[in-house]
Amino acid sequence: MQALSKRLPIILLTLVLAGSFTGQAGATSVEPILITGEENSNPNCADLGYGDFEVKFDSSPPLPGVGSSETYTDAFGNSITVTRTSDSTFNWTSTIGIDAVIVKAKNANVYVYDPESFGDSGLVTAAGPSGSPQTISHISFCYDYELTVSKTANATYNREWEWSIQKEAVPTLLEMFTGQSKSVTWNITVNKTGYTDSGFQASGSVTVTNNTPLSAGIASIVDTIDGVGVVPLTLTDDGNGDDILSPGEVWIYSYSTSLTDSSSRTNTVTVIDSLGGESVATADIVFGAPVLINDSVTIIDDRTTQTWLLAASDNTVSFEELLDCDDAVETEIGGEIKYGVTNTATIDETKQSAEAFVEIKCYELTVSKTAEGSYVKTHDWNITKTADPIEHNLFNGQEGTSDYSIEVIYGGFVNSDYEVISSITVTNNTPINAQISSIVDIFN
């Protein structure tokens, strides 16, 4: 029980009942106690020790006629209603707890209620000399004022969904020639695998209202939950800020406590005021739908800026990516060094992740060539020849002699008709087919 700073001693009221009583059945819930006129000609609540307050239905408020009702209401809205069913019988209801009802004719029938009652039916006067009940003279209601207590109870809990995530690359191997690019499809699959319920919590408020004409303090206030025990209360509003609840004043307490599961329970608060009155209020703790955690999740991926919000189980999302040889990174896969791209997808809320790897193998064609050049070199020469003398006049049989001179002069050369004879050999020493889209041979 929470220790309260505002506490007054409990005043215990001793109920004193004097006289000799014999009962006559009449009410449906309790047996009446007979008080004869010789013992007490007109007993009241104070005489009998039943409560500190009395309302007498006689003239004000009036005793109702047969088949009608009369209601007494005090300044704080507390009411007592009497419904006359015959000259000698009646029913009653009340919004405050009644300790006793005195039904007076010549003698009195006293109906004592322990615990206090808020209504009864079939109450009857004591029998007269003829043995029949007599006509009602007046009816007195005996009661004590108590503080009015009400409470609320709210129940909440969390349901956190669990997920799995898988990542897949299709295909798992890309083979290409340097300069090419090829597409890979990344598939991400997430599934709800179950849930965990937790955070079972009960919370609420207790409102203590002084709907009485008396000032009262709170001697004790205890809030309990079935199967849990005492729950601490916190005073959040103490009305006027003093230790006493003045007439019409309201105090409000709050509470919050953890529970072990979502079972329904009863929450009960008991308030004992400084006048000795006890007030009890209950509220059912019933759990409704849980607060959902990770009912939907966000998927992020390190190879794209796109994200996905997924709420149902067995969800697969995909995206494509073009990769080339420059994207390949040396990676150890299963103890073996490979070149490729690793892609990681993550559930943002739970930080679970999954990876997929696509291997990239890059190839090049083998190219070889020969080149043999040729050209024509043309030389320029000049040749002259002279004779000296160039003419002889002879008779038949005579001989003449001339000297011949030959002169050769080199005039240089000219290159022409350049030509290169070349061959190019392209060999595919790879495991994949290649198509040559162009081949260019350049001379400097």
C-alpha cells in the first residue's frame, strides 16, 4: 500500500442496539427486528445506534400513498426513494449505503443491513393485535456518509512480429568480355515467422469525491489487482491542496503496473475515510487488441536507393542492375577467391540482413598481327658519249683513229609505291561466344 502524506486517524463508530427484539419475516433480504411500543414508543436511528444521519418519510419528505413513490435528495445528489406497495408494505432504493430502516406503526420493525444496502423490497410493518400488519406511520432510513469512489482500468500489451529475410541473385554468374555489361536480378524475400506478446500493463485512475455535508480525510486507500496484489497509487490532484476533502471536493489518483499475461482480472480500490466510512470500487481489467510492433517493415538495399514497405508474409520484391567488369571486387566465397558483387538487403526496423553474391568473369579475345612493308626506289642516271675526232676523210684502204669518251652522271632517286602487307589473327580462347562488331587497324 502506498504511504500517503494526507492521513487522518480512523474514527470507529460503535453500533449500540438496546432492548429486547423478536423478529417477524417481511423483507426479501433480511429479517426485521421487532421493537414494541413499551420498549420505545418512537425509536429513531440515534436511539438504536444505526448511523449518524436519518431521513424520515413522514411529512417532509412525505410518506408516499399506496401505488406512488417519494424521493429524498440531499444537497450533493444522494437520494432515497420509497415506493408504497400497500398500506403496510413498501420497496426502497438509495444511492448511499443504508445501515438500517425503521418501519413504524404501533410497534416498529427494524431492518438492519450489514453490509450496507442500496435497496430492498417487501418491507412490512409489525403485526397488530389482530395478527395482521398495521398501516405504516412513518419510515426512517439510518445511514452514515461515506466518500464516493470510482475507478478506471485500462489494459494494454504489445505484439512484436518476427521476420525472416532472404536475398538471391539471378543469375549467380555473369560472364562477359571487357567493355560489356550484363544484367542481374536481385530478389528479396521476407516472411513473418511469428510474434511475441509482452509489455502487459494495467493503468487507470481512482477518483475520490466527497458528496457529503462533512469534511473528511483519507485514512487509507488500497488498490489491488487479482493475482497481483497491492498496486501503488500516485496522488495527481488533491483538490484544494490540503489534507481534508471538503464537501464537494475531488481527489484523483493514478496507477500503472506491469502484469504477467493478458488474463482478465478485477481491480479493486478500498478507501477508509477519517470518519470511519469504507468505500469500495471495482473495475474489470480486460485486454483488447494489442499494440502492433513491426506489423509492417521497411526493406532497404545497399545497391539501390529504392525502399519497400511490406506488411504481409511471403513478400518478394526485385530490382535489376547492370554490372560490368569494373564492378567486380575480389571476395572470398567459401574459402575461394572470386570476383563479383555482394548485395545486402536489410529490414530497417529489426536490422536483420541477408546477402547475395553474383560472380563476374571477364574475358578478352587474343589478338596478334604481322606487318611487312615494301616500296619502289627509282634512281636517276645521265650518260653521255663523245668521239674525237668525230669525222675521218680516208681513201679506200686507209684507217683513221678516234678517241671515244663516256660520262655517266648520277641524278639521285625517288621512292614510290609504298605498301604494307599485314595479317591480323583474332583467337577466342574463352568459354563464351564472341561476336566481333568492329575491327580497326591504325597506321601511325
